[in-house]
Amino acid sequence: MDSPGGIALTFVLVVLIIFVIIVLVRSVRIVPQARAGVVERLGKYQRTLNPGLTLLIPFVDRLLPLLDLREQVVSFPPQPVITEDNLVVSIDTVVYFQVTDPRAATYEIANYIQAVEQLTTTTLRNVVGGLNLEEALTSRDQINGQLRGVLDEATGRWGIRVSRVELKAIDPPHSIQDSMEKQMRAERDRRAAILTAEGTKQSQILTAEGQRQAAILKAEGDAKAAILRADGESQAIQKVFDAIHKGNPDQKLLAYQYLQTLPKLAEGSSNKLWIIPSEVGEALKGIGSALGGTNPDPRSGDLFGGQDGGQPGGQSDQSGGHPGEAPVRTQA
């Protein structure tokens, strides 16, 4: 059985070991990367710890909670803001900031996040209060720039740098939203009607222009076709004329061709009367001479050199007309 002195010695050793462990724990501190710590010695600021291993004096130095040196993003709840035209809009904001001076962020402000939120709300109401609803909805960049300038200037002495301020949403009242939607719908309908009218106008203009061009081209084609037909007929007549002159036709051939042309005068359903020219007698005389070998006497009515002095077929001419003009009435 151990003596009382041995038990006391063991207890003291255990206490000493525990004390040494506590001293080591409180003396050796490791600061992570992108963190910073403020050390107070006997309640007074002593130094700022950078990332890495550091030693403190136990029970003399006290390390405050570490500060995050990375850029932080804080989203603030919607804030009601009254515009210049007395409309209440709800605005959500997002602030990007970074702690640049751990000592100032610890001793110059009690809660820098809450301070940034309140300062953002106040500045936002001042900026938006000088704008009407339409300007507030279309001037986000301007509002963001003004907010950032005011916040960065005010938070500089707190050891905080505001890098960016963004407006997430600007929500006007529901009645205003309905009115804006109706206005935008009417504007879109108006633009659609204008575009439709412009399209119809352009279509009609293009159609009329196409018809005009088609008419012009058709007229030009008809004119060219008529010219070509006239040239062809002229060339054909010239060739026939040249061929006739080269062939040197006699009187008999011309008389025969003349008689072949006469029946064409009676062609057509509307012809009721046609007159044989006086030259037909001379033509018949020429044909009769060619066929019978004698010259008939037109005054005796023997045009084909017959012996009975009658018409072909044995019928005599009872009209009593002049031999040079032989009008004949016929039904077409």
C-alpha cells in the first residue's frame, strides 16, 4: 500500500503534466490561410497574427476570434423604398466586401456586417428617393455606382473595402405591375400593327412594281415580235418578188394566179356580195387562149372559146352587163 507521501507526489506530477499541456496548448497557435487574428496582451491590443505558426504567452496573451480575409457576399432582405413619384418599391441588395484591416474591423465597429446592412438601406433610400419609378427600373448601374461609392467611403475607416453592390430585384406594387403589363401589351400590339401595315404596304408596292415590269416586258416583247414578223414578211415578199422577176413569168401564168386568188375574196361567213373586177375578163381571155388556142371575144360572151357562145356548162349569160365589168351576186 502506497504511503500518503507517494500519493501526494503522484498527484502533483499529474497536475504539473496537465499544466504543461495547457500552457503548450495556449502558447502554440496555428492561423489558417486567408485568416487573421488579433492578439491582446493584458486586455490591450498587442499585434495581428498572420497565417502560420505562432507562440503566445499563456495567461497573458489572448487570441480573439479569427477574421476571414476573403471577399464575402451578404444578401440583405427586401427593403421598402419610396420613389420620387410616391410609389413604394421593394428592393433586394447584395453587397460584396472584404476585410482589409483586422485591427480596425475589431475595434472600430462592433458588428461590421450589421453596419454595412444598415448603411446600405439608408443610402439606397436616399438614392432611389430622388428617382421616379421608370428611372429606378432602368438605372441600376447608376444606383449601384452611387451605393458603392458611399459604402466604400464610410466603411474605409472600419477596415472594410466594399468592392461591389448589386440590386437583385426591384418589385413595384402589384397594381403598378398590372398597369405596366397592360401598357407594354398595348405598345407591343401597336408595334405589331405598324409592322403588319408596313409589310402590307411593301407587299403591295412590290406587287405593283412587278406588274408594271411585267407589262413593260410584255409590251417590249410584243413590239420586238411585231418587228420580227414584219421583217420576216418583208423578207418573204422580197424573196417572192425576186423569185418572180428572176423567173420572168408570162401573161398566162399571171392570169392563172390571178384567178386562183379570186375565190379568197368570198371567204368568210359574213360575206354576202363580192364583185369581180373588170380585169377578170382579160384573165379569162388569157386562160382561154392557153387552153383552146383561140382568142375568145368577150363581147360575144364566149370567154372560153366555145362554139355556142354560152357560159361553161351550156348556159348563156343573160345579165346584159358590160363585158369589162361582170358583177355577180352570190350567197356565201
